[in-house]
Amino acid sequence: MPLDWLVLLLLALYAAGTIAAMIKSMDLVIVIFTPLLEVLTLLVRGCYTISAPLCALFRPLRSPQMSIFELILELPAALLSFVVFKIAKYLFSRPIDEAPGWGSPYGAITVWNDREPYKLIARAVLMPRWQTRALTARTALKVNDGFEIDVGALANPTLSWSCLVQTSAGAPVASLCGDGRPTASTEWVRVPLEAGDYVVYLRCYTEKPNPKDVPLPAIRLGADATPVVAATSGSIDLDGELELEKLAPYQIPFLRAVHFHIYPMIAWGQLLPPSLLNRTVLDDEPEPAIAFGTISAGCAMVISLKEEAVAEFHVVHVTIYNRHSFPVNYFDLPLTSAPYTTLTFEEDGIYVVRGIFKRPGGPSVSSIDPSNSRARSPEFGSRITIGLIPTH
């Protein structure tokens, strides 16, 4: 073999080895899917740019929900958006090793922190239509046969709380709820689980929208074990953390593409399996009493609670999101049977109503079958009436 060919072969082998080492040192999943997400984001944006002017022609046909003509025009972008959402959620939800210990997303993520914008992006993908009422905390656990949580620390009649347990891959497996009054027999409640890694999400609702010094309970793996998660407390100032005008710069094309499918999906949800609709819109919320729907620009919501429901709820909270799943307004519904009318909406979007029940019977553990549709609306639908009225 001529010397120059030998040199070329050695250089080729060296280059191949260098490239292989670079790929090995990087996350191959990121290498593959990041360019794909970029291309799909551009496609969603392109499809919507084409369909938006045409959809505007059919807006007068609304009643006041999205018309079938608008749905047909937006369908290509919506289908691409659903693919973007699934890929992005897979990328952001891959298991990571972390030490157990309560961390409050509101305390850990300041939404306008320009030095760490990736945290808000991850939050917008993993926890879409995020809570704007509860103090939310999370911790990671590695268990053999379950864990115990000190619900006695949550003994406060002004507090309602819910606890969702997910696998490290994000599948819900158990939930635990209470209203601040544990049973007299014990302060610790056991959550049985198979051996593995889990993530525990705790949401606390107080009588005031901006809770201060909310207790976060200790968690232990057994009755005689030292707590692996120490008891602490958390406080939030939602009006400060979620200053809506400061969220606008983060509504980047990627996040718009991630959530574009949600509006038409909810508007024409009757065409979809309930399990797919609930799982996509609500993202495994532990509270069973939840309703959602679309809003239209130029309309207002009229919300009414049934008489028998007024005494059942601790909090009924409404969050209005724009089409990109960023919150634009949130408020507690007055616990009265009188109809409540919102201001006129300036843009299309969606609403999520969370009704947090009082639970006088004390906390109880429920297992979750991930294949169950867990439809919330029928349960809440018998207690609340929601309608849209054109205002101009």
C-alpha cells in the first residue's frame, strides 16, 4: 500500500475514533432528538403562519367555541405540535439521580431569572398548565417496599393537601390527600410501593392564596427508620413569582410549538378518547375534582356552584392560560351559589378549574392504575356550571 494511502487510512481511523469518543461523551438521545425538535418547531410555526389568516376568516362562525373549519385548518400544526410535546417531555423527564429532600419549585425557580432560563423551559414542558394556587414541593425517593409520611405535621384546619407519587419515569402510582385533620390513631401514614425510584409531589392549599410557612412533612422508609426527608416549611408569593408580564419573553417558538395542540384538542375533545384528553391536559394531577375548557376572545366566563357544593370545597381555584399554556390570570371562586362572571377575555386560551374538597375523614391512600382514564369532569360537572357569553 502506498505511503500516502496509509496516512489517509490512519487519519480516517483517527477521525472516526474522535467522533465516536465525542458521541460517547455526549448524550446520544440529545444528539438525535435536538435537531428533530428544531425542525418540527419550524414546521409547526410554518403551518400556523399559513393557517392563521385563514382561521381569522372563520372566526365569525364561532358559537363561541372553535369552529370545525378552524380545526381543519389548524390540524396539521396541531398534529406536529403533539409530536413535539411527546419528544420534549421524553427528553426532559428522563430519570436523574438526586438526593431526597423537599424542594419547592416556586422557591427554586424564579421565572424571570435570565441566568437559568432552562429551568422555566423544563417546567413548561414537564408541568404544563402549572399550579397557580398551591405551594408545590417535590422529593426523590428510593424505596424497598414503600414509605411513611408524617401527616401530623399537616394538621391545620385551614390547610388542604394532596400528594402524588410517580415512578422516576413519570407514571403515577399512588395518591394521598387530606384536609389538615389526621386520624386520631396515627400521625404517620404508610404508602406501599414496589421497590424502585419514585418522585413525590406535595401540593398544599391554604385559605390565603399566598401561603406562608406551610409545613412540609418528614418522610421515612420504615416505622423505626430515621427520616430520609427532614421536615421543613415553605412559603410562596405567587403574585411576585408569577408576574405575568415578565413571562412574555419566555414564550419562545419552541414552547409555542410544544403547546399548540392543546387548544384544538380541548375544543374538540369529544372526538378523542377521554383517557388521552385527561392525561395530556391535566398531566396526572392528584386532585379528582377538575374541569377544563377553552375560552374565546371577546367572551366572558360565567361560573356557578351548586348549593350542595358550597360546603364541600375548601378552595375552588380558576386559572386562565393563553394558547401557549402560560398563565394570564388566576383567582379563587367565591364559595357561594351566586353566578360569578369574569372580565372579558382579550385572547383565546383555556381554563382549568381545580376544586379542592374538604376531607373530614382524614388522609387515605389510593393506588393509581396508569391505564385508567381517571376522567375528572363528570365528578365536578355535577357540582359546577361553566358557560361562555359573548360580551361584544
